[in-house]
Amino acid sequence: MSQTDTLIAIEKAEVGYREGFSNGHYNNHQKFSPAVPGLEWSQNQAWCQTFQSWAFQQAGLKSLAPVTASCPTAVNWYKSRGRFSFYPAIGAMVFFGHSGGEHVGLVYKYDADYAYTIEGNTNTNGSSEGDGVYLKKRARRGTNLYGYGLPKFAEGIVTADPGLKNKPGYTYMAAAASRESEALPVAEAEEALPWVSANQLTWAATHPTAEEQAAGNGDGSTADDVAHVQDALEKVLSVAPDDPHSVFEAETQELFERFRQEKLGRSEADGHGVPSTQELVELGKQSELFNVRAGSSPAAEQPWVSLNQVVWASTHSAQEEQAQPDGDASPKADVALVQDALERVMHTVVADERGIFETATQDLYDEFRRTVLHLSGSDAAGTPGVQSLTELGQFAGLFRVRTGFPVDGATGATGAETMGQIDPKQVTFHRYVPAGKLEDWIAQACTAAGVQASSHWVKGFKTAVARESSGNPNACNLWDRNAKTPPGFNKVKDFGDGYLGDGRIVRLNGALTHFQCSRGIVQCIPQTFAQRHAPGTSVNIYDPVACIAAAMRYVRSRYGVAIDGSNLAKKVQQFDPNRPPHGY
């Protein structure tokens, strides 16, 4: 029997094993920690990685995997040996969560869409309380699946990684299965709950709004984690915090303290302070909206790459790129990080000069979109987009992505700084004189936002526009919870149509209104409009094309909506005509 099959057979024999149970909960007490020299201390701790260390030891393959109870340590062990891939392989360790640091399993089979795995310290429903060893079916492009560690088996390893084709020790197969997979039942594919970071929530709860907003959005970001917590508080307490969505300030803190007292039974004296990990775990369980991990502080973990600078570099000549200043915030620095990430993920070398985005970099970036992200047609070609660049940074573990330019204006007077994100204080509030039809505005917004025009976007935005503004591009909500002026801003001269709480409309004609009022045809607040502003569109929040394009970029980032909008109605209820209205 091959080393691969031996390892899989050992893990297969453990399917059905359950850890201890006490006080109404599974307790992480299991047989694997005491059986692995050096990991005895991990008893009663999360044991998914300990189970893998035990299995490799039992198979006599201890040198092919790290002896550790830590998923991040295991990821780094494989990466440091050049044995890490973003494609499945038979006998590979598959890592999940932010940078692969949250969970691990072993692949015994894969096809074009799924990796079939054996995992310890998990369960049948994807919740945070694992209880045993299970067979799982994991979507290869699921948002929680990170990548694969490839053990150096004596017989080599069978992999779906095209970058390893024809290399010694690797056999390329688009789909494959171990002989040990015969007669194994196939688990149902599950959609796991998202994860939030206790460290990121602590950071957000102790930093001012401006610093939180500067940290950026996107899956796994501080803003994304705060939004999950706010959604959970709203679900559990039936009231939403008055802070902007994704910003943890006084109102969110106050509601969290109410959760402590009403749902956790804390006394008033014990009900204050920043959220603890255990309190977040309880909120996640009660709301059934997220799981909790302890790591991932947002403070200076990875450098930022500016989408706008990368786009600028990809659309300008080598001579213009070389004329840009050097430095950590320059386009050259951002492109160099992108090239490093491409080399790491695609197992090859970028032929372009380092820091210069030309044909070879573009070709490899397109190949990444085709083979790793499974995009096709126009989605797999052209200038980098925020979603693909974000995923490249996450796959490589090298950088995070922001949509604006560095505050020091390192790109110089090239005109590139007019693209994308703007300062909220640049937003204007001038009445729009209607010209064109809603369908035309949506089509133009698709182009501006860099998404694929489709009936999904049209149908979804027609629904949302009717609900948000009744089709009035100049709508300004003067009475809901967003209608306030946060610290650091002033009231603004507004020329929109103000909606009062009783439904009356007043023409503002330059009246002072709260900065944070929801405005425009899909009711953006200025901060969101500025952060998600599409390159080349107006900075007037009442311009319907600009407002719709910003909203498209927002739902893409916040909810993971596909580039063609095919899952818009499923992901965002406000855009679904078959469900009742719900804020987004």
C-alpha cells in the first residue's frame, strides 16, 4: 500500500470517533493529544491539527508533516518547504479560514468543484463546536477554503495544480481519488458560517471611527467582522445599533452591553468593556450568524496594495511607470507585491521588470483568474479588479487591498488619483436633473463599476430602487438612524429632496442637513459612496449612475455578490423581489 493510501486508511478508520461530553457541551477531551509526544499539553484544546499530527505519526510518516497543534504553524511549515498549493491533491492537508489558520482536514478525493476530506474536531452543521471525526465535502471555491499542504510522499503526489504539471514528484490529474475512498459515503456539501476575529473586534471597539474606516472593507476585514456582530445583535435583540454599518462606536458598544445583561445574565457591574472572545462566541451561537477565531489583529499585519495604483500601472507604458517616484507607497511597490504574489501562487517567475506591470505580469494575472479563480471570458482578462486582487493577496498571504490612493499622493500628477475611492468630504449634494431611464443608468453603472452587465443586476436594482427611493435620484432621508453628523464632519448644504418621518417631501435648496443622511437613488451614506466610488463617475451622490455604481461595488465587497450579479437576490434581501424589503 502506498504512503498516501496508508495515511488515508488510518484517518478513515477514525470516522465516527467523538470527543468527551460534559456540562451539556463537547469538551475537546480526546485520545489524540496524549498519543503525540510533545503535544500532550493540547488536551482539552481545539484538536483538528493534533488529529493530523497523530495520523501522520501512526502511518510512520512523521517527517512529512509538522508535529503541531497549530494550523498557522502547519501552513507556514508547508510554505517554507515550497510544498503549498491552492489546488487539491490526494493526501494533502487542506486548510480553512483566514490565511488557513482556523481548521484543517485531509483530502482523499477531489473533482472540479469539491474536495472530499476527513476532518477532526468538526461536526455535521459547520458551527463552531466540533465534536468528532467526520467525512466532509468542501466546495473548492468556498470562501472559507484557503489552500493545501502537499506532503512529500515517496510515490509522489497526485494534484490538480497545473503549475506542477510535469515536475518531478507530481502527477497532474484534474480529478482523482484514493483507493481508500471506495465505499466511503459522500457527505452533503455545507455552507459554513463566516468567521469573525476577536482581536479585530477588540481593535475596532477601542479605536476611533476614522481609523476603523481607514482599515478598509472586504471579507475577513475589521469592518466585515463588525458588520457581522451588528447583524447578530440586531437578530438577537430585535434592534439595530445606531452606528453606521461596520463601524463599532458608542451605540454598538451600548447594544453589546445590553446583550451581556439580557442574554448572558451579566450584572451591570460586569456588563461593561470591550467584547471578550467567549462573549462573541455566545453571540455567534445565539444568532447563528458567525463563528469566532482568536487571531488576526488588523494592526500592520500585511502591507496595503492600492487597487487604483495597480490599475493605473496596468494601463500605462513601462516608461510612464518607471517615471513614478519610488517608495513603499508608490505604484512600483504595489506592483512588486502583486508580482511576488503571482509567483508564489502560480509557481513561476514573472518575466517583467520588478515593479513594472507589463505584458508578462498581465498574462500571469489572467492565468491566475482562469485557473485559480475559475473565471472565464471577459472576467478573466483586462485590468485587475478589486475582487481578484483581494483574493490574490489572500491566497499568497502577502498583502491587503484598498481601493484608494496613498494619502501622500505618491502617484504624482498623473491623473491616476481621480480613479476610485475619494475622501468623504469631496462628496457633493446637488440636485440631479433626470436624463435617461433607470435601465440606462444601471447599464452605465455596470461599466463604471467593472461588473458584467446582466439581467440580474437590472432586476435587482429595479427592486432596490423602488424600495429605497421610489425612483427619485434626489431622495434624502432626514429621519432614520443614519441622519446624524459624526465627529470630524459638519452639516452640509444640500439640494436634494428631503423625506420626513411622516412621508412628506421638502425641497432642501441649500438647507443644512446632517452629513450622514442616506441619499440618492439607492440611499448610500456619503462615507460608503466615497469609499466605493467608481472611477470616472460623478462625485455628486445624487447622480444615479455614480450612486448605483458605488452600491454595486459595495454589495460585491460586503456580501460577495458575483461579477454578473447572478447571486445578488440570494445574497442581499433588499434586491430580491420575492422577499420583503430589508435594509442593506
